[in-house]
Amino acid sequence: MTLTDPSQTLAALIRCPSVTPEDGGALSTLAGMLAELGFASETVTFSHEGTPDVQNLYARLGSDGPHLMFAGHTDVVPVGVRGAWTHDPFAAVIADGEIHGRGAVDMKGGIACFVSALARLIARRGAPEGSVSLLITGDEEGPSINGTEKLLAWAAARGERWDAAVVGEPTNPDQMGDMIKIGRRGSLSGELTVEGVQGHVAYPHLADNPLPGLVELVDALIDPPLDAGNDRFPPSNLEVTSIDTGNAAANVIPARATAKFNVRFNDTWTAESLATELRARLERGAGRTRLRPGRGPVRYRVGFESRSAASFLTRDDALIDTLSAAVNAVTGRTPALSTTGGTSDARFIKDYCPVVEFGLVGKTMHMVDERAALADLESLTVIYETFLERWFAARVQAAGTR
């Protein structure tokens, strides 16, 4: 295997069936590549009651100077119906200018390109003047309990400090050079339960249907909009993801109804202030009687998941500008600086250093026939190599002028 060729490094990783929480040999394969480049690696396993044990990898090249972290994950989502794939999802088949396989885009492709970028840089001019570390988890697609968050704390406790980080998640919607993620919206999930009184549909006066009350409360959560967004983030949005009564009978009024919801929120809110606002909306909605004439206030309870994710925005202009310039130099495009999309492990990294995200085109991630264009792999590798060279040069120069 030639490490300077991203299609070869990616193929080796795809062939490891690392569906969360199984490692499938992915981390040892990656550690072997990094050893060829002079990295020292450690594999660390974390545990938590009620969750599977997860292996993680921390690798570092260099011992001083400016320190850049590259973060990502080798775990992948399940393949679904295996027979629906055009090619075996773990065979890394190359066809029609694309490499097929689970994780090709999300996000073994980003890891492979970063390894190949380092290999090219080291072959051309030697190791960077500073330190590079890779922080790779096997728990990004799973509960995210035994992965990046714990690995960061473990490394920091050993004295590791970072100046900046790049996460290799797929960030480009349509073509390479579209978008860099410079922040993420927060995420808060909740469950709302309305209590009623079970009864026969023919005798509604003897029962209390919880569904009209649930509709009133859901309406109160959704309207009016939480905010209008700002120049950094789009508007926060609340999505109801399920409504359930556990009732299969058409002639029975259910005893209770439950709705689950998730809010992706901008920096107008914290998880705490948002939960306070949602509780206030529910309290107001509980008194509405439009759908429940003659009834008292809706009897409900609401709970929020304890593992919410905070919104954040990276303000390191040197990091952002250097990556943007590298993207432009290779693709000719000026990438949008975005905070859209879901959450990522960048939400943990931002507590340790400035972090940006840039990777492949994400059109096929999590889909049947996930695949990456070979041309995109080459572009991303050159972008990473250009960024590495420029970022370290700027940091070393800045240190020399102090």
C-alpha cells in the first residue's frame, strides 16, 4: 500500500467492518499507517455502564512547537439490506471513478486523505515544524459516550495541549470547496407526556382523551418561532419526531399520549435557557381549551435528555482563513462558512481548542451505495497538504516574531 495514494489508504480502512461499536481492525490498520510516518500511537478503551466498550486511538508526531489536532471516527453506521448494495459494502470496489463502501464518505475518507496528505508532505519536505496528533474514536455514530469526549479528557490529563483542530467530517453539500463548518447548532431532546382517562369512544364524557391536550401543547411549542436566527446561525427549529399512545384499538380512548421532540438551536439559547422557555410555553398551552371545551388544564409532564449539545462558534480567524485559502487554492471556490447541519464531535473539541470541519461531499453518507469520487479524494488530500504546510509556516513565523 502506498500511503500517498488516498484511494489505497481509504480502501484499507473500508475493508475493516467497523460498524459501531465494533472496531473491525480499523484502528490497528490506521495505527500501522501512522507508524510508517513516525507517529507514536496508543489505543485506549473506555467503558460505561449500559453501553458497549469502545476502542479509540490517539497518535502524535512531534513533541513540541505548534500542535494541530485532526479528529474523526472510524466507526460507521449499519449497511442496512446488504443485498441492496451494488458492491459489497466492505470490499472497497472502485468503479466508474468512485470507491464504494460503508464509511467512504462518513468519515473514513477524511481520515484517509489526511494520512495521505501527511505522507506527501513528509516525503516532500519532512515532518511539520511542530506536532500533529490524530484523535480517532470508534463511538461517533453510537452513543458518543465512550469516545471523543473521554479521549480528549484522557489526553489532556496526560499534558496534551492543542492550538487548533480540524475535523474531517463530510461538509460539502454538492462539490468540493462548497463549505467549511465553523460552528454547530446545539441539540436538545425532550419527551412530553399528557395524562388522560381511558374510556369508550362512545362515552367520551366518562373519559379524558389526552390527544387534544397533546395537540395544544405541541402547538404551543412550535408557535411562535423560537427566534429569527442571526448573522452567525439560522433560526432554531423544533421538530416533533414521534407521537404515540400505545393504543391499537379504534374504539378506545387512550390513557396517555407521548410526543418526542428535538430542537436544533443557535447561540440565542443555552440548553438551560431553552428548556426554561419550552416549559413556559407548555404551561401557557396547558390552559388552552380550544380543543378541550369544558375541561380543566392539560395534565402533563416533560423531561429533557441530560446529554444536550451546546451551540458554538469558532472565532480563530487565522485557522479559518488558512483553511479557506487552501480550499480556494485547490478548487478555485470560496467556501461558505457555515453552522448548519447536525452535531458532531467538534462539540467536545471546542472546549480544548479552536476547531473547524472540512471533508468530502456528503451526498451519499449513511446511504446504500455510499461512495466517494476518486477526484474528490485527490482534491481533499491536496487541500489538507496545503493547509498543513501553510498553517505550520504561519505559526512558526508568528512565534519567531514575538
